[in-house]
Amino acid sequence: MGEVAGLRGTWKALNEPMDADPPSFEGFFEDQKERLLRILSVITGSRAEAEDLAQEAFTRVFERWETVSGIEDPAGYLHRTAMNLFRNQYRRARVALGRAVGLGPDQDVFK
């Protein structure tokens, strides 16, 4: 019973800030890399494309790590970043395809 009483004194309330150091980017990377790669592989259908997107997403998160490490859900931020990159890439490819298809010789309407 004494052990439980001793532990109760060390627990903090949920709304109190914790004194722990923010997580390192390296630890975050190791925790998230496989999950992100699996998700992106399913979405893109290509492991190589998934790796490129994951690399870019992790790079962007690393550039902002001081801020991102302090938010409630850094993994959510990472996944949103990766999805935004995928959507932008998809959008650019769709526009490029539309332009390529429309590059044929114009129809002469006066013939």
C-alpha cells in the first residue's frame, strides 16, 4: 500500500505540463518512417514514389522541428504534410497531362 501512495504523489494532473524534454527528431523518424511508407505505398501504388514523398515530408518536418515537436500530434502533422505533397504532385501531373493532350495541331475551323 505504501508503494501506491508513493506513486500517487509523483503523478501529474493531465492539464499540468510535463517536465520531459521534447522528443528528438531521430526518435520521431524511427517511430514514424515505416508507417508513413506503408500508407504512401498504398496511396501511390509505388514504393519508390512513396519513398520520395516520405523523404520530402520528413525534410519539411525536420526544418520546422522546433515548432512541430511541441504540438499535440507531430505524427498527424507529418502525415498531413505527406498527403499535401501527394495532392500537389497529382494535381501537377493532371495539369501536365491535360496540356500534353491539348498540344496537337489545332483544327482549322475555316476548312
